[in-house]
Amino acid sequence: MESVINFGVWSLLPLVLALITAFWTRSAIFSLFSGCLVGVMMMGYDPSASLWGIDPAGGLVKLIENSLGGEFIRICVIIIFIGILFELFKRAGVLVAFAQKVSRGGTSPRQVKFTAWLLGFLIIDDYFSPLMTGPIIRPLSDKAKISREKLAFILDATTASVCVLVPFMSWGAYIGGLIAKEGGPITSIDQAIGLFASSIPYNFYPILLIIFTLLICLEIIPDFGFMKKAETRAREQGKPLRDGAIPMISDEGDDIFVQKHEKAYLFYDFLLPIIIVFGTVILSYFVFGRLMILEAFIMAVIYLGLSLYLKKYVKNFSDLTEVGIKGAKSVMSALIITALAYCINTVTKDLGATQFIMASSEDFMNPQLLVATAFFITATISFSTGTSWGAFALMIPFVLPIAYGFSGGVADDPIVYKALAAVVGGGIFGDHSSPVSDTSVLSSIGAASDHMDHVITQLPYALLIGFITILIYLVI
């Protein structure tokens, strides 16, 4: 669906409505669906006649067809296999065994939060990091009376923020490709990645966010706002989730700490599946040039399923199938929210929200405000669409030529580094804080938190770091 109408500021209505409804109802599914429905009615698409009409039901069907393609299906399958792997971990009894091992080194809230931060910092992938770190840490964080909102924040803050600080991974290759495409003083992809690497010291948002998260984990900086209320509830009432919350992954009886067998094989049934996942992802990157995340989780599930069958930890293949179905059922709400997030992204794009934001900023673009403005606009686009990569693709061609003009056509110049870093950091802000961002959704999945509770509690933290970042860009 391509819009033939210039909606102007009204192009933001579906997203604004979804955000307001989400804050009001605390229901991510209802709010996202409302935004999609309003967007479809604004577009007025009538698929039966291929004309502009008033068929919201048909328009929703067409929206789903246009939005949920191969990438969405792949993410859904990854999420399903994450749920299955976690259910297999529970059947093997390794999560309680791992918690007991770690507890010997201390399981105070501060130690558990630091462990979560450290794992997120070491696993350099925006999809893989929250999906693997969350299930490992979640039993410990619940036992330490840490809110699921806090765990989701830690997972979210150490995903894309870490990825953009490592230039030789997929993020660096993608951004380098966008830089090289612009040409100018950059004539090769190697030069482009080198320019991206040189801009990293000026990428203040992810750097400050990682440091801020560490200080929050160590309790050097106290919690504030909605997060403080969530942490008080978890600490004083022993409730990691608020009453009425809908976690993205259901614990179904909260039997994580129930020891089902006399012996749990930590190496064979916990460490080795993780090694399979990590090894497959790392090897696939260096051998094939891509991260085979789905394949990694499928291999781990197959291995662990066979291991439990041979040890008679499952009665038969029917019992093993039931474990898999239970794991898939536990992530159903996550799949629905992911689908609606993709749909509302398509709605905002088709209504021309991105073009409106960019056009509105042209009048006040000048050398003094270039860097701060680039961060703000990219952050707004990324927050509105839920995708940092899409924001990069839109803003790098817009900002880099201006930066080259200020530098006299030279790439090796601080103004170019700062402008590029501002675009990248702005994209990370939206990726981190937007309720329709896939990494935010995956962080809620990893932490098994209510998605809107995660968004609402972390948003003040993201806004604070974003505000500090703009101030720094205005004075340096």
C-alpha cells in the first residue's frame, strides 16, 4: 500500500494513538491493534476493488499480507524455538541446578544484575543476546526479588548499544555499506567501515547507556520513576510482575525451581546446548558471512531433545512433543505483539510519517545544530518506526553530504565523525525505547515481562540519556 495522500502531521496519528492507548491500558496487543486499525481506516484501502475505499476489515487483511513476510516468519520461528529450548531446560532441571551453582558465589540483587549486564555485554547480537541471557538470568533475578521490568531494561540496554560499538560485526557492515553508497571522499567499503570505526568515540548515546546501566545494576545510581515503583514492588512484596501483568513468556505454574529428577547434567544439558548455539552463530558468521541464529537454536533443541529422551527424562516421543508444544504456547503473546509491531511499522511508513519528520526539520538544519539535530531526527524516526536500520538508511544519505560540505569534502574530520555517530546513536535510541522495536519486544520475551511495563519503566532512563547526549553534542 502506497499512500497517494499527503497526511502531514496526521501521519503520526496511528503511532501516537497506539502509544497513548498503551500507557492508558497497559495492553500492548490492544494498543498496537488500535493503531493499525486507525491507520488502515486513514488509508481507506479496499483490496476487493483495488481502489481507495472504506473497508477496514479487508484493509487489515491486506496490511497483514504486506507486513508479515519472510523476515517476520524467521523471527517468529526463532522465538518459538527459544520457548521450546527453555521448556527443555526446565524438564532437564538444569535451571535450578545452575541457579544453585551461581548462588555459591552470591545471589544478591546487585550481583545478579551485574551478571545480567556482563552477559549482555559479552554476547554481541541484538536478537541473540536478550533471548539467551534472559532465560539464564530470570530464575536468579526472580529469586533475588528483582522486577522483570528491571531485567528487561538490562537486556534491552545491552543489545543494540553493544552491537554498534563493534565495527566488524553485521551492524558495522550494514552501516559501512550505506556510507560507501554515498560516495564522495569514500571510495571503498573498507574506507567506509574505517569511517564508522572512527566515529565510535563520538557515539555518546550507547556508550552512556551502557555505563548508566552498569551504575544502575551496581546500585550506585538509584532507580527513579516507574522503575523505582516496580523494584519496590518486587523487593517488598516479592512480585517480579505486577498484578494483572501479561508476561511475554508464560511460566505456566512457575515450576522453574522444581527439581524434576535426581540429577541434572549441567554440562550435557545446559552448557553444551549453549555452546552449540554460540558455536553455530560464530562459525556461521566467519564461514558464511551471516549469523545463522535460527539454525543454531534448532540444532540445540534437537540435541537437547534427544539427550533427554536417551536419559529417559521424557517418557516417549509423544511426551517430548508435548514439551515442545508447551514451549511454543508460552511465547504466543510474543508472536502476536511482534506481528502487530511489524504491521504498525508498515502503517506509519505508508502514511508518510518518515517523510513528514524529515521535511519538518529542513528549515532549521544548520552547521551549529547539525549533530544534535541529526541525533534528534533519527531518534524520532527510529522511535516512530521501531527500526534503527531503516532510520540509518533514511538519514545517512541526508546527513553525510551536509557533513562533507562542512568539512570541505574531507571524510577524516571531526564534524563527519560526530554527524555519523549522531545518526547511529539516534537510531539506537529508538531501537532501545520504542514499543514497536523488535529488540524491545525480544527483551520483554527474554525477561518474560509485560511488554508495556518494560517500555514504560525504561522510557525515562532512555529519555535522560538521550537528553544528556543532545547537550553534549551542542557543546562539543
